[in-house]
Amino acid sequence: MGLVFAGGLNSADHKHTFQDLSAYLRSKGSHVARLDPILSNAASPSVALGQVLQQVAHLQGAASGDAEGLMAWYRDLEAGAPAAERSAVVVVLEELEAWQPRLLGDLLILLSESRQEVPVVVLAHMSTSMASLQAMVPPDAACRLECETFKLPTALDRFELIVRDVLLSGKHGILLHSSTCDAIDTYFQSHDFTTASLMRALQATLLCHFMSEPLSMLIAPAVEGRSALKETIEKVSGEELPRLLGHFRSMLCPGTASDLPREELVAALVAAVGAARDAHVGWSVSLRWLSGAARTLAQMEPQAFGAGFGLKDLFRIASFPSYFSAESGDGPNLLKKVLSSLMGLGATEASDLLRLWLEDVSQVEGGENALGEIASEARQLREQVDSGFFADGRPSSPGRPSLTEGPEAISRRTPGRGRKSLEAAVVAFADEQERRRTLGAENTLGYRLSQLLKTALNRFLVQHPASYPGSVVFRCRQDHGKTPLFGAPRDAFHMAMDPCAYLTKAVNTSGWDSSVSFHDTCTAYQLSLQHGEFVNIAEWFSEFSSAVKEGIPVQRAQRKKRRTKKHTPDKEMNFESDGLAIQADRELLELPARFTQALAELQLMGYTR
């Protein structure tokens, strides 16, 4: 039996944990059944065991079951398979504290009886501790259990993983605005303390960016490289390419001549986006290097490098373009604190830190190309450290005494005994001190480590990637974060429904257009923004009718104009006027139905109720 402790303030993050875990186990060949605590109201454990048979054996008629039925099904299913290759049967018990102790104990006894032929594993979700399980399960059932415990990561750990593996991985090429990062962090700490809201805010923010920035279509090829970026631009249809290049000219280089050849403009676009992409990758790697250095220093100075030096906190403050580039302030002081503390690292700590840095370079997509000689220098420095090139933080010399040894220890290693041996040891020790003093601080391991980090920070972290013109491709705007986070995540979708023309052309060039109901829904939503949280239905419908009827008065004007002419018995002309009038009246009668349908779609999306 495996116990998964997933309680506390971050329980909302684990809402889908067992659902995802069940899907993963099924993909590996296991037979999985998830039991809800509502089954604890059943009269007997056979009902719960019947649910297990229904899910693992797909027996819809099995209202109840027993151990014999489970063993018979498994015997027929795994007949002839070696014991080592047989699939396990995993029973997931969610919210174990909500189960009735008597029913839970009987169910565990039934499952243990089938253990002779069926490899049964029980995964139980608990929010407390092992002592709670021992208190609620009867002794005859508890003695049959072989428990293993697992703890799910906390919300803060999950936040750090999202920042590292998503936002600073280089695989997605997205750069959030500083206000969005600050709002997400504030909402996380002050409200629910879960990463579920973070994921929703990121999804809505990215949706706004891709629906409002035409150049966002170049994010995926920019991650692959400049060659893929150029191929993607050249594959754009003939009608869309001039518009795309015109948007690039207005956004990135407004001073460019309008008669610039298309080939040169494409080359300029590729160069600008590629440079911004390299800067973003280097920014991600250098930020991870700074976090790794702070974690290493926190092991020696927990109070100085504890709170505020996590990757989540560094990512938030680094999202402000001028935080580290200012001449004075918290940003430069933070960098000086880390760089000066690295001077005192020993060979063991330096080797571990360099290993972490090289892992960051390999884990970030495009990190090796972006850092270039900096990554090569880090690799060379680690090889020197591991080979013993540095002794006590300084380059060692064969045959030279170590400063950690006194004259007496050196004399014991020196051939001969007596006063002459001790005098020779004292002279050798003094010579080594003088040699180390003449080398200077520039040759120490801590100095080289500090300079390596300083070079990376000055090149990538001090100059924010948002300052590059090509970053408009992957840089989200300020208004793309707060509305989805503090309003509702669906607001980003509703407010971005209008600029859909270029999206439809980019996705399908066959002339697809959105339906009338889609525009009605957009119109109803935009009108609701003028009323706040509560909207009067009558006023809302009146405004909706006025907005939709913009095309109808034109037809009525044509109808009146024709009636002011000289009356003639021309039945064809009268028939045409009557047809226009009937069509206009029909559209007026359809307004309530169109308004009702728009409200229904908004209600379905969760905006109205």
C-alpha cells in the first residue's frame, strides 16, 4: 500500500494528480481503478470491489464482486504470461480520511486475500500522517499492509519547477511583462497559494499574445533557429507576406525606407528576431546560474542567501528591465553580494556549482549556442577543478608544500631528521607563502568563478531581452496579464475575439469567416463591459439592437427613396421595395433570438449566469 500525502494549502494543485497518475499507470500496462469516498456509504465492501471489476475488467453489470471474481478475471487475462511480466492491479483510494473505517478495513482485507494470484497495489490519498491511517484502520486489516509513503511537492516547489522548466527552458520562447510576473507572484502569495491560477493566467496571457500580435507566428521557428525562421517567412502566402513585412517595418525599424527590397527586409527580420532569441536564451541561462550560485552559498550562509534568492523571486525581479541595469539599487547590490561571496568557495563546492551551471546550459534550448565561449570556459574550469589543479582555492604546483600544513608536518615528509630538516621545512613554507602572495587574487578559484558569472550576467542579465527590437515576436504586452488574472481567465478570450481576421487567414487561407453568432457574442460582451458586474437585461438588449441594426436602416432608406419617386404602376419596382421591407422587418424580428443565443454562449463560457 502506498500513501501519498497531498494536503495543506496546496491541495488544489493535486486535484488532478490521481487522474493523471491513473492515466500514466494505464499507459504503462497497469490495470487501474479509482474509488471515490462516496462508496463508503455502501452496505458492504463487495460494492466497492464491484467498482474495481467494472473499471479494470470493463464489466458493466458487476454491481458487486468478491476476491474470487477478481482472481478469476486476472487468471483468464494473464494466462500463460510469466510472473515477472504480469501487469499489476492498482486501486486508487482518494481522500482516505473520508472513508468509513469499517468499510475501508473490509475492502483492504478482500484485496489482500486476492494477493496470492493478483499483484494488488493500493494508492491512498491522505492529508495528514501515517498515524491517522493506523488509527482509522482496524488492527486485522492494518497487519496485512506493507506501507510506503510519498510526499507530493509543495506549491512553492511546483512554482519553481514551472519557472525553470517552462518560462526559463528556452523551448517556448515566451517573455512575460514585468507587471504580469509581479501580479502572478502577488496573487500566488496573497490569495490561494496554488499554481492552478498561475497556469490559467499563463494560458490566457499567451492566448492574448497570439491573437493580437501577427509576428507571434514566428515564435516556433525562432526556437528552431535562423534557417527555420527564414524558411517560415518565405513560405508565407503572397498576400500575407507584404502585410507581415509592413508590420515588421512599422514595429521594429520605422526608419526603414518603404522601397527596401523584400530580400533585405526578410534578412533584417531574421537577424532582429534571431538576436532577440539569443538574448532571451542567454537571459534564461544567466538567471538560472545566479539562482544556482545563491543555492550553493545558502548552504554556507543560510541567513544571508535564504529568502528572496529562489528562482521564482529572481525571475520576478529580473522581469523589470532596469532592475539589474541601474547603477545603484537593490539589483546591483544583490549581484555584488553574490559575486563577492563566491570568492570564498572551496574546490568541492565550486565543482558542484560548475556542474549545475553546465546542466543549465544543456537543459535550456539553444543555451550552448547563446553562451558560446562562456560555456566553454565553464567546462574548462570544471575540468581543472576536478583534476586537482587548484589547491586551497589557488593553482597548485607539483612538489610544493600546501599551506594547510605547518612546518612540522612538512618536516615529517622531508627526508632526514633533526634541526636541519625542520629549518628546511620552515624555509620551504615561507617560500610557498611568498609564491602564493605574488600570484595575486586573480588566480584563485573563487575569483575565476566570480568573473565567469559576472561575464554572463553583464552580457545577458543586465541588458534585458525586451530591449531588443526583435523581442516583439515573443514579448507579451502589459495588458495581457492583469485582466486574465484578476478578472477571469476567460476575459482574455472574449476581449481578443475581435482581431480574428489575420488568425483565420493564417490558419486557413480558403476564405473561412466566422459565423454571425460569433460576432453577436463579441458585441454582447463588449457592451456588457460598460455596465460593470451587473447588467440590466432590457438596457443590454436595447444597446445590442442598436449596434446590430446598423445595416438595417440602409435598406429602409432605399425603400423610402424609391417610394418618393413618381408613382407608376410598375409592379416589379413595388415588388422589390416590398421585398426589402420584408427582409428588414424579418431581421428586426430575429434580434431577440440572436441576443438570446449570444447570452447563451456567454453563459456556456462561464461569463454570465
